[in-house]
Amino acid sequence: MTVSVSERLTLAARPLDRQVASLSALAIVLVLIDAALPTPLPGVKPGLANIVTLLALYRLGFAAAVWVSLLRVLGAALLMGSMLTPGFFLSLAGALASLMLLAPASRLPRRLFGPVSLSLIAAYGHIGGQLLLARLWLIPSDGILYFVPAFALAALITGTVNGLLAARLLWRWPSTPH
């Protein structure tokens, strides 16, 4: 079978694909804003893009949240020129750890575990994944454990604030079938 040069392959984007792409783009913009903000401690960022992951989780499902999170990590690394650097791998480790905790947590009763609870779980997972990778790869010393209280406090603050913002946005963004 031969394919002529004049034949074109056309891929149709479903509405869900467009929503994931839009949310991923928004998350990438928020990562760029995060990167521009001054921080009290190296590595501590507001994690504004995690709000978008929560929106995707609530409105589009877990698979969409995975796509948004991973596309955010890849897109931001490409735009910031950090692809395959330690920062990229730390970001990826945080995103993967966060998603691994969100998978079972997202099945918990919503009346008891809302956006703030899930945001806190994600924030602690994110920092835990980053610290674990840093301990195993970048700083192979138990000295890194001295940073755990500061990072845990940062996760508590940013997780709470981001969860409250996500809850507010979810209240304003009507649920649509996908």
C-alpha cells in the first residue's frame, strides 16, 4: 500500500482535549509567574499551577489532572530552559508524588475531603517527592532532613491557600459533562 503525498493525516481534538490543553497552558503561565516571585527559602514556591491541577481533577477527572500536571512540568521546563536539569527532575518528582497521593485521595468522600484537603495532600506529596529525590540523588546526606520543618510549613501554607483558591474557582466554574 502506498500513500500519496497529497493525503493528509487529520487529528480531531475532542472538547476534553481542548480543555486539557487550555488548563495546561494556564498552568504553565502560573509556573512562570511562580518562578518570577521572590522566595524566602530556595525551592519554596507558591505552587499556583497546582490550583489548575485541582480544577482539572474536579471538573475533568483524574486522567485529565495527570495530563495537565505532566504537560505543565514539560512545558515549563522547555520555556525556562531547564529540561533535564536537576530542577526539572525535582519538579517531575514532586508532580508524580503528588499525583500518586491524589489518585486514592480523590476517591475519598467529597463532603469530608474537599479542595483544601486534596490541595494539602498534593502539597505534602509534592515536597515529599522533591525531598526524597534530593536526598537520593543531589544531597546524599541526612542533613537534608533539617529542611523538612520549613518545607512542611511552606506546604501547609501554600496547600491551604491554593486549596481555598481552587474551592472558590470551582464554585464559580460550573460543572460540564465531558
